[in-house]
Amino acid sequence: MSKIKSKVLTVFVIMQVLFFNVTSVFASSSNTVGKSKIATGTEALLNDITKWLMILAPIVGGLLIIYFFIRRSGADEQDQKRWNNRITTAIISVVGAVLGSAIVNLVIGYYK
């Protein structure tokens, strides 16, 4: 029973340290963190990556889907199910990559 009490006490002490000893930090208007090279460079990098992903994902996905259709046409019935699954996965992945890239690009657009 004493082990349980000590563990409960440890949890309460950890909660007290984490939640009650919080110091608020506010950015002042003279702070130029948003204008630093790291912030602007990261923003530009994310913009470039999302733009390239929106261009390359459908192209690569389309090529893979064509390849999977070609492989499916030469497969037997059992292997055709596997190729159908790969085609479905490729389509879903392309849609997910384009939507994810568009969402990141949209979020970044609000910070400009």
C-alpha cells in the first residue's frame, strides 16, 4: 500500500511542478523573431516544398498507376487483386499528398 501512496504522491508533485509553476512569456512588439532569417527561411522552404509536392505528387502517382495497370493486365486472377489494391492505395496517396500540401500552403498563407 505504501508503494501506491508514494506513486500517487509522485504524480501529484509532478503535476504541481508542470501545471502550477508556469511562467507566461509574451512577445513584445520590438521582438523580431518573425523577421529573423530562420523564420523567413523556414516559411520560404515550406512554401517551395508544398508547391513542388502539389506538382510532383499527381505526376508520380499517375505514372505509378499506369505501371500498376500494365502489371495488372499481365497478372492472373489472384495477383490482379493485389494490383487493384496497389492502384487504390496509389490513388488515395496522391489525393492525400495533394490535400495535405494544399492545407499546409493555406495555413502558411495566413501568416504572411
